Amino acid sequence: MIKAGNLEFERVLFFSDAVRRIAALRMLVAPLVFLVSIPIALVVAGQAEYVWIMVWVLNLPINVIARREEDGALAGWSTRMMHRPG
């Protein structure tokens, strides 16, 4: 909380669109690999565990995309001052 005279301000974090996009892609990788591994486990049970290597493999292009995003966009956040009525 920051006070300036009679006004109070709150510092709020705003994540950039690039950060949200990369985070969403990373969160989807494991569930997608899980869904793919289920039918494989039903057919060849012993080989399904090797499908999980895809988590690492799929994260490689996501990391490349993250590096190519705008300069500083993936630093995570920017701060803005929001007026808090009170």
C-alpha cells in the first residue's frame, strides 16, 4: 500500500500476453501427454512410460518460442499503480 496525501494506491502485477501464452502452453503439455499415454498403455503397457519423454521434447519448442518473444516481455510482469478508492 502506498499513500500519497489522502489517496491510497495499490501495486498490481500485470502479466504480459506473451507470459500468459507461454504459461498456458507449458500447463497443457503434461495433460496432453497423459491423454496420449492412456491408449498406448492399453495396447502396450510397458512402452507407455516412454511416452512421458514427450513432456521434455514438447517443452523444447516452447522454450524457443519464449526466447523469441519481445525483449523483456518474459521478464514476467510490469507494475502499475492503481487508485484504491477509500
